[in-house]
Amino acid sequence: MKRVEHHKQLKNYKLLSVLLGVTVLILSLIIVFLLTKPAQAPENDNTSSPDTNQEVPNPSEPNGEDQDRVNAYIGLSEEEAISRAEQDGYTYRIVARDGERFPVTMDYNPSRVNFTIVDGIVTDAYLG
């Protein structure tokens, strides 16, 4: 009697083993299918985001008017340029003097003017 029960248990284990193997195989195939299927964008979906080809203005980038104002500092003495920049509401930093470049941070600050000075005269000025 024990032998018959033992035989039934072995059959059940074999059946469970086969079912488990088939389940793992099916799940593996589903995962492979989902990972290799290219994503498709909906056609003519009017609820999607705005046109990505349209240029969006970036408020942190200088406009032409700002750059024109900054260009006006070129040719001034260092003291005059600094004074005018402060009057115009800009902060400033000297990025180079008489051929020596100074280490500066790489952060962009649209309200900061960067000056290059040669013999006490501003030879370059840009925002950032």
C-alpha cells in the first residue's frame, strides 16, 4: 500500500515539475516578446505634448538686447565697465587678465558679466 501511495506522489511531483517548466517557458517568451517589441506612438493623438520641433524660449539665455548692452563694455576701462555693469544690474567677474586665465565655475548665470582685461581695458565681455 505504501508503495502505491509513493508511486502516486512521484507522478504528482513529475506533473508539477512539467507544469512549472511550461509556466517558466511561457513567462520567458512573454518577457522576450515585450522587451523586443518596439514602442509605437499613437497616430494623430491630439492630447499629446506640444510640437517638439517648435523652439521654446529659454529665459536663462541672453537675448540680443542683453548681449548688445554687454558688448558696450568692450573698450572701457576695467573700473568703468564694472561700474556700468553694476548700474545695469549685473554681477561681474574677471575671467582673464593680461593673458592669464583664471579658474571659474562652469555654472551659467544670465545676470553675470564675464570680463577679459588687457592693460586695464575690457577686451571681451559676455554673459554667463
